[in-house]
Amino acid sequence: MSVLLDMLRNASSEACSYALSQLIALTLFTVQLKNNILLLYPSDHNPLNTPPILPNEAKVFLGRACRMNNNDVEACWDVVKDLAWQGNEILDCIATDQAMNSTFAKHGGKLYRMSSICSLFPPTFFCINSGCKYVLNNTFRKLQTAVEHEAILYTSSVGPIPVQTHQFTCNGCGIVYHPDYFVQTIPGTNDRRRVYYNEDVVPQVLQVSTHHFVETSLVRMWRSNMLHAWVSASNTVKVYDSCWPEPWAPPDWTVSANLRYEYVYNGFKLLSLLEWHKSHLSILMVHPDTEISVIVRIPMQYQWQNKNQAIVLDDQ
């Protein structure tokens, strides 16, 4: 290890970081491509033995993905092939999302009071308000005032997991940043409003209740089941709960994984409303104290009355 560290110290910082990123990427890619590589070897090759060379299609892919020429791919494979193929206890800890979460729960769960490495943060560590004094003075400062809350995240791959959700407050203008929206004072008034981020895509996680969040991909699945298979929200809850065991959480965790049919409805409507705003180049803004169920009811009814939307509000 010391020899490797000395070699890295002697290299330029740019060359060092670039070479390391290429080696790490090539190693992780080949771990995932093992079966594809084996498929192209003859039947007399023992799958437990490390292939001495890579098939041509693997070299082409790795060269493109890792930005290497063919000779560099072959040279790097000579260095990492045994590690990538045989693995070790360290690489195995991060080879998959499930392995990484298991490693975190074992070694970091008590430190961070979480069973998963997943935490929910706002999408920015800097204030995005053009009227903020820090932005106006071009003195960008990291959002430093942070508050943590205990929450439950409902996922499609590992079930419900306890997570820490974070909110940041800008000391320059007072905007409070949450994972999928921010709260600001309306200019010229004392009123505040909740503004959902104007991103190119809908957030990957949606808040459906005060301490409950759902992956957007899971909400899309629920919505599709409700629309095409006529699965009710209550049955959606039963199906989801039957698929996953009770999640592990620290003994003093204050939020339980109790999926409710209201969360299914809220996710359905909130996702549809956000998608409608994206398609019409508009931004969803509501009063900050409005319940999620009310947020998705009032704007959708208003848009339906004005015949300017493609969403049908259906409380089936």
C-alpha cells in the first residue's frame, strides 16, 4: 500500500485523479459484466478462473466508458483482473447497493443512527435566490444552518427504510431548502410560499406526508396499477406491506414504517401535478402550511375548471 501511495503522490494531481477514476470505473464495470464476459469464452474455460484477456466487445465498451484506448484497457485489465473477477472482502462490501447498505448498517448504523446509507438532502448546498445578498455580492456561501428529521423512505428495491431528511436555511435571505421544495417569503409581503424545484425532471423522491417519502419510480408503479389494473390505494398498501419485512430502525426512532392509503393518493396526485407543470413550463407554488392532500386537490381542481390541463382528478 505504501508503494502505491508514493507513486500516486509523485504523479500530478490531475493525472492521479484521472487514472484512479479510470481504474475504479473499469473494475466496477467488469464486476457487473462477468457473466457477459464468460459467455464469450469456450466451454473448457473454468468460470472460477480469471479470464486472461477480455473479449473484443468488452474492450470496446470499457474503452468508451472509461475513455481509454485499447492498449490502456488491456494494461488496466492485467492489473485489476484478479480483483474484479475473484473479489475480496472490501470490494464485495460495495459491489451492489444491497451490499453497500449492509456494510453501512454494520459499521456506520450506530454512528449515523440509520440502517441505510441513503439520506435525503436538498439538491443544492448554495442559495439559488437571485435576490439573496450573498448571491448579489457574488460571495457564495455553503448553506450552513441545517436541521435533521427522522423519516421513512418507501423504496421499490429494499422496501421501507429509516432515513435522515435534512433542511437548510440560508442566513442571507431566510429561504428554507427541503429535499423536493423550498420555502420563501413572497417579495413585498410577509407571506411565505412553498415552491417545488424547477428542475428538468421530477425529483427522484417525493414527500407524501410530514415524515414520509416515496421514490418517484415507486409512485409511478402505483399510479400505473391504479389506472390500468384498478388496484385501490388500500390494496396497494397491502401488496407493498406483504412484500417487505418490518425494517430495522434504531430503538428510539420516532417514525414508524406505516404506509397509508392517503400516501398512495398523495404520491399519485403530486407526481401527476408536477409532471403537468413540467410539460407547461410552470412551477408548482402553494402555501407552506398546506397539507399534501390539499396541495394536490386545489391546483388540480382549478386547472380542471379552466380546461388548461390534461389531468383528470379521480378519487377512485
